[in-house]
Amino acid sequence: MKKIVLAAGLLLPFALQAQVSKNFIDQPYIEVNGMADTLITPNEIFVDITISESDSKDRRSVEEQEQRLLKALKTLGINTDKDLVTKNFSSKYAVYGMSAKVVKTKTYQVKVNSGMMLSRLFSVLEENKISNANVAKIGHTDMEKIRMLCRAKAVRNARDKAVTMTAVLGQDPGPALFMNNYSNVTVSAPFYNNTDSYLYKSKVKAENGSADIAEIEFEQIRVQEQAEVKFILK
């Protein structure tokens, strides 16, 4: 007898769960999709810079090139302690004529916050004969906050749609029974693989004859949020 009671006790939670599920399905509801999107200008631009002894005609050491790079970045006001990191450091044997030596290669990543600063960075790299640089990625410091605001707008849009659709039936949407969210962030940025081609495209001639560096206009980042919501029909 105890075994039968125990079995019934074990089945009770499943029965309650099935009842709750059945009640949810049996309630009249309306399901709508809400959309919201926004465009933001990136304020984080990450540039990979690679220096190597083999890239230098006068065979300057990596250490010497590194010091020149650090000095150049500081002239732009870049905080090298905060906005510059080492991504990779490698070495290999290379043969020059009858001798062999170890050639070191180092890759850094520097962060700038605007297209104008990016233009100035590439100009300084060219002046220091550093040709191996490219834009690796772009982003925004408040991306998560922007996405949350966009999600709220998508839910609001879903509610507005539900109100409009139920009004013709003389009904109103009640509390939400279910909500789901889908996100999409589209990033499109130019990827220049060397300073020469970059500067060729970005230099403009001023009236006084001096050469200025034109600011790059990045395509904005598109943040899109979709909300799927089920409202009780009243």
C-alpha cells in the first residue's frame, strides 16, 4: 500500500505541471513580433600593427622599431599603457647570403576612438616606415546598453501592434504570457592592409598646398532587436 501512495505522490508534480501547461494553452492569446533598430557610430577602432626585422631595409631591430612606434603613438596622445597591447611575438631563423640570424616579429593592437584619429595614426605609421597595419575590428563602448534600450523598444512595438490588432475585435491585450528576444548586430568596416594604399585614398590637397589627412567615414553599426510576445486576450 505504501508503494502505491508513493507512486501517486511522485506523479502529482507531473500532473500539476500538465495542468498548468494545459491552462496556458487553453487561454485565448495573441502572438505578435515587435521590431526596433538603431544606427550607432563606432567609438572603438582596433588596429593591428606588425613590425619585423625582415620588413626593415636597414635591418632595424624589433626593439628599435618598437621604441619608434611607442614614441609615434604618444605624439598622437594615445595612452600606450591602456590602449596598446601585444598580440603576438615570434622568432625564426632567416638566411641572408652566407649567414643566418634570428628574425623577430611582433604584432600589436592599438585602439583609437574616431575616424580622424585613425587617419592620423596611419599617417604617423607611414612617416615611421611601418607598412604592415590593418583595421581588425570596430565596436562601441556602450553596446550592451544600446542593445537593452533597443530591446525595450521592440517589446513596446509588440504591445502597440497587439493593441491595434485587437481593437477591431473590441478586445484588449492583457498581461504577457511569454516573451522571447532575437538580436542582430551588423558591423561593416573598411579593412586596409597597408598604410600606402590607405593614404593614397585618404589624402586631400588643401588650398594652401599642404596635404591634410581626410577622416574616414565608417559605415555605422546597425543594432536590431526583435521581440516575440504572447498577450492574454481580454
